[in-house]
Amino acid sequence: MKTILYSKQALKFLEKITIAEAYRIVNKVEQYVKNPSEFKNQVKELKGSPFYRLRVGNYRVVFDENGTILNIIKIDNRGNVYKEL
């Protein structure tokens, strides 16, 4: 099982949104860790960067996979997430 590390920005964003939305995002990340092949249509590699993105409704989770660690870099709305990457 992989370890999930959330950045400061990601934790702050999860605190800002409703509990239901935050739960949905965290749940989707945990599901991805358990079975990545199930999410092949929702995970894509970002062009020009070493990161990947997971689609969760109108939110995007930008992450990096290093062996047994899934490092959540940024979580934001789909229009804002790619700025400042």
C-alpha cells in the first residue's frame, strides 16, 4: 500500500470546501491508490511536467508518484489548478 502525503496547499483547499466534497476527493485518491488501473480514464500525465492529474468532478488533484509514496501537490478547481505549476 502506498503512503499518501498531502501538501500544505492541498490540505488548506480541503478545509475550504464542504465536508462532502472533501470526503469525495480524499475517497477518490484512496481508491486510486488501491487500484490505479481502474482510473486509467481519469488520470493523465501533464505535458511538460513530471506530475499527473486525477479528475474528481470539477476538481483536479495534481500528484507525483515516487515508488511507495503518492505526493499530492495541488488540489483546486479545474480552471485554476494548472496555474503556477
